[in-house]
Amino acid sequence: MPLIQADVELLRREPSPANRTDIVRKIAGQFVDGGLSDRERLIAGQIFRVLCTDVAVAVRRAMSEILAKSALVPHDVALTLARDLSEVAVPILQYSPVLDDDDLIEIIRRPSGAKLFADNEPDILFVAHDHGPDNGELKQTAIARRNSVSARISGALVENGGKTVVVTLLGNRGAEIPPAIAHRIIDRFGNAEPVQSAMIERDQVPADALARMACLVSETLRRRMVERHDIAPRTAAILAQLAREKALINLFDDDHGPGAAERLARRLHVENALTPTLVLRALCIGRPALFEAALAVRAGLSVGEARDLMRRDATGGFRLLFEASGLPAASYRWIRSALEAATSLASRTDSPGYEGRVRAMVQALLDSEPAELDALRWHDLSARDLDFVLARIAETIDVAPRRGGYA
């Protein structure tokens, strides 16, 4: 049925919200179906522009729903609807092929909308704002659901959206999420279990990002990750070992009496757990007593004797202690660098706090061997990424956990 003048006249004579909604559905439906002539399509476009300013939300919502998937909608009409309140904008944002990346990024960065609307009294107008805690997120989530989401859009959503938006993005197979954006997700939401689960369930995730996430998740999610992404057995063993070491070293916090560090070191030695990464972890998290005790126990010395060797470092005392400990030779450079960084931190007059200390130690390890860990330097690593760095170091040492420890 062609667009008829009577519809336009009815809009003028009886402009009730119900009439306007019915007419916009009729005109928009004909527009989408392609049943209009070129002239009628131009007229329809003008009607849409007028109705984009309609005070009745139902009218604008109806127009957005019907026009959402049409490639014939004038760009200015689609963009006006996209900037509207979320209840109007969501269909257009999720489906419209007319909106380009620049349009969508504008909405992602400034998702709130504002429109006039009429309540029960048609002569009294109000201004509605999209400033509620969920309204901007509704628009961003709609964009994250689009059939095709470019890397630019993904990046904008990760930088400006919340957890719900990012979970939606990760669940969208049509979304491009290159390595840099995957790591940015971990930077912002790596500790959020819904985001962890969504990344694990995604089909294609960069290997580096998976390894980094594996060091943050629970044991249950780590097992799911290994199953889902066919992680190499050696990598899985290293991740399991690091998780075990973290749990074991926390025992030190429960015993502060005299000789606590040596008692824990002997217990760990019996369990073959005094590994290079555990020794490194002790230094990185500020447990120098446990570091000394670990080397002493492995070397068959008292803690006092080990400490005396380290004090004679200028004459090679630390190297002698290290060699006596039987730790893999390839781990010496890492432990040596960590010891120097820890000593430097200890000499500072200000206290960086736990987070600051671990972050500084992570950075020191990255700086000490740039060729080995260069790929990690591009990421915004924090204290929570200690296990990720230790896993990479374990790979460079070229030893895998066996029977609870390293060979």
C-alpha cells in the first residue's frame, strides 16, 4: 500500500500519541518493506525527522524498532535515535547498518541521552535524562551485541564500559578482540569472575592473555580453561605448581614465632616445593626471611650460615650459596636480579606498601631480562600479575614440575 496523504493529514488533525504511534508504524513498515516510491521515501524521511523530536517516547521507540535493521534509513535519523534515551536507542544501536564506527564510539563514550516528554498533561513537558546507573550500560551492551564489532569498537567498549558490557562483548563471536584489547580486559576486570568465565568460554583468545588470566582464576576455572583451550600439559603443570606455591607460602603468615621461616622452609623442602619460583615469590612479596631459609635448607646450612655467605657477596658468597642449594643454574640470573631489586627496595626511606612492592619487583624482573620478557612489557602489569611473570620465568628456566616440585 503506498504512502497516502491521509496519513500525513491525520498526523496534523489528531496528533494524539496513539495516532502518531500507529501512523509511524505504518509509514516505517512501508519504508522498510521497500513499497515506497523515491518521492514517498523522501517524504517518509521528513516525517521521521519530525517524529524524532516527538515528546511521546512510545512514538520514537516504535520508529526505532521498525527502522533498526534497514539500510535505507537516513543517517541523521538513525543517529538521532541512537542519541535518544536508552529505551528508544537500543534497537537502532544493536542492529542499524547505517551507523558507522565513529557514530558508535561517540555513543559509547557519551551514552547518556536527554529528551522532552509529556506525562498525562500534554501541555506540560518534562526533560528525561539517561543518567541512571544502568542506562548508559544498556546502550553500550546493545553495541556489544552487534553482529559485527570492529576492534575499534571493542577497544572503546572495554575502556568505557563495565563488567556487564565486557561479558557481553566476550560472548559475541562477531566481535574482534585482538591481543592488546584482551590484555586491557584483564587490566580492568581480571579479578571479576563473570569476566574470567566469559573469556575462558570464548573460542579464540590470545595465548598470552589466557596464560595471564590462568594466574588469576580459581582452581575450578583453571581446570575449565585447560579443558576448553587445550593448554599444553607443561604449561598446565606450571600453572598448577604456582597456585600450590601461593597457597603454601601463605602459611608463613600464620606463624610469626622465632624460627618460623626455617620451619616453613623445611616443611616445603619435604614436599619438594622449594622451587625457583617459590624462592622468587618470597623475595617479590617481601618475605626475606623465608628466602634466606629456603636457600639454607636446600644447601644443608643453618640460616645464620646462609646469611653470612650472602653478606660476603663481594667475594662470591651468594653464588656459592646458590650453587650449594642445587637450584637450576638457569634460575640464578632471575634470583640474583630479584635479590638486587629487593635490597634496593629495603634501603628506601618510604614504604611502597604491598601492592607497590610487588609491582616494583615485577617491573624489576621485566627490566632485568628484556630479551626474555619483552612481550610482557607492553602490558599494564600490576601486583596481581606476579604469577603470570613467574610462569614465564619458569618456562625460561626450562624445568617442569614433577612429583610436586621441579627437577
